Amino acid sequence: MRKTDARSAFWQGFRGGAPFVLVVAPFGMVFGMVGTEAGLNIAEVMGFTVLVIAGAAQLAAVQLMTENAPTLVVLATALAVNLRMAMYSASLAPHLGQAPLWKRALMAYFLVDQSYGISALEFENRPKLSVAAKTAFFFGTVAPICFPWYLATWAGAMLGSAFPSGLGIDFAVPIAFLAIVTPMLRTAAHVAAALVSILLALALAFLPYNAGLLIAALAAMVAGAQVETWMARRRAA
């Protein structure tokens, strides 16, 4: 593949990911402020966000830590929230699995909801793209998402409680996920998983240590798999 082709694919990915900075930046600031308010220092907040790089899991873990939840509960909740990353990896493997090992390792680290959503749609619409082009596209989506995430987290941690409380930038958390999930609800299995997760998460919100979230995540995966199996049987009949 020519360098110009890789460069073109990278910038296509960059343009696809750029709009998400509007929600990623305030989302990162929310975590930075929440982390410092929970008692973490700047280094701990930044270590958290660089090593984990998963906003929803980070917020859930910090909340549980402030509630003095057992360590196993904190870890189990963070892992449950991030179980979707395993499904993302399986979905992208046919497209990116032939890339060099070091690139796959980097892509695994930078695999977030936004980079997955943009890349999955692009690869589905353009299946004949080469592995090199797909790899360049993926890294293009990452550039305007992950690096602003680090900077925004640092800014939020530095501002901490000094940030105007009435500004309400926590709106970015649900909007970030709605912007990713909504375009991807293309099959009955997707819709079933989303509905089950929403309904159970709301119904079980009273459970301690976010246990309802764990149950909702597992039930949603089971529901999606069952609907997908049922649909496959109907097509085969």
C-alpha cells in the first residue's frame, strides 16, 4: 500500500472521529473533577485515565471506591462495564487481525467506544479496503478522541472543585454513549440487548455497589445472543 493511500485513510478516520471531541472533552473533565473530589491526586487521576482509558468504567470504579466497596466489587464492576470491549475486538478481528503484532497491541489499547463505532461502520461499508488502510483509518479515529481525553482529564483534575458547579458539563456522559450506540442499533438483537440493559439497570438501581449494573450487562448479552440465534433459525427455515 502506498504511503499516500495510508495517509488518506488516516485523515478519513480523523474526520470521522473529530466530532466526538465535543463530548469526549467534557466527559474527560467530569472524570478529572470526580477523581480529585474523591481524594485522588493529579498523578493518580492521570494514571487512572491513561492506564484504563475507559470513561464509564473509571467513573463506576471511583464511585465504588468513595463508597468503600470491597476491592473485588470495584474490579468486577469495572470489568463488567468493559465486557463490551471483548465483543468489539471480536467484531474487528476479521478486518484488523492480519496487522503486525505491535499495531494490534496499540489498537487494543486505543479501542474505545468511539473508535470502534466509527471503524466498524466504515469497514462494513467498505469491505475491500486493505488491512493497511483499515489500520490507518482506525488510528485516524483515535487521534481526535484519545489524546483530547487525556488533556481534558488533566484540565478537570487541575480545576477540581474550582470549576463552576452550575455549568452542568456532566451532560457529556450520556450524550457520548447515545452518539455511539444509536447508529449501531441496526438489528433486533442490538435493540433487544439495549432494552434489556436499560430496563434492568433502572429496575435494579437499588442494589448496593452497582450490582444491578453487573446483572444488566450480563442479561443484555444473553438477550442479544438469544435474539440473534432466533433470527438465524428463522432465516434458515
